[in-house]
Amino acid sequence: MASSIDDLVSMGDVESLYEIMAEHDDWMTQLDAPEGLVKLRDKRGLEFLLSAKHSDDEEIREVAKEILSSPEIERKADDIRADDEERRVKKIWIARQRL
């Protein structure tokens, strides 16, 4: 991951990482930014990487798969999914309480 992306991750600068992911011209940087977002447990980064696995460009697909298969990113992705499930269960519980 590029040094500037690492710096943004260290600072917890989710919004700058999101802007880079969404708007940067270089596809490698665009994939580094969501990797940083996943490290910060931001679901948008995970969704971007998962969609990049289906890119028309083989190089992009391979890099996205490589990022997603790293142990650290796998753990963070599991954390993101667990957070989503916890929120879903909580919403269901609240809805049942209202009924």
C-alpha cells in the first residue's frame, strides 16, 4: 500500500480514503484506498473490493482478489460482516418490541 494511503489509515481519515477510492485516476491507488477503508472497518471499502473482483480488467480482478485474501483484510471483512449482523439483529429486536 502506498505511503500516503498508510498515512491516511494511521490518521483514521475515512473521508479522504473514500474520495481517493471514488475519484483517483490510477486504478492501483483506487484499490489501495478501499484496502485502507477495510482496515478501518468501513464497509464501503469492502464493497468496492468485492465489486472489483468482477471487473472486466483481469489485472484489477487479480489485485482485488489478492487484497481480499490477505489474512488481515479477511479478519477485518469478518468484523465488518459481524457488525452488520449485529445491527440487523438489533433492528429486528427493536421492531419486535414495538409489535
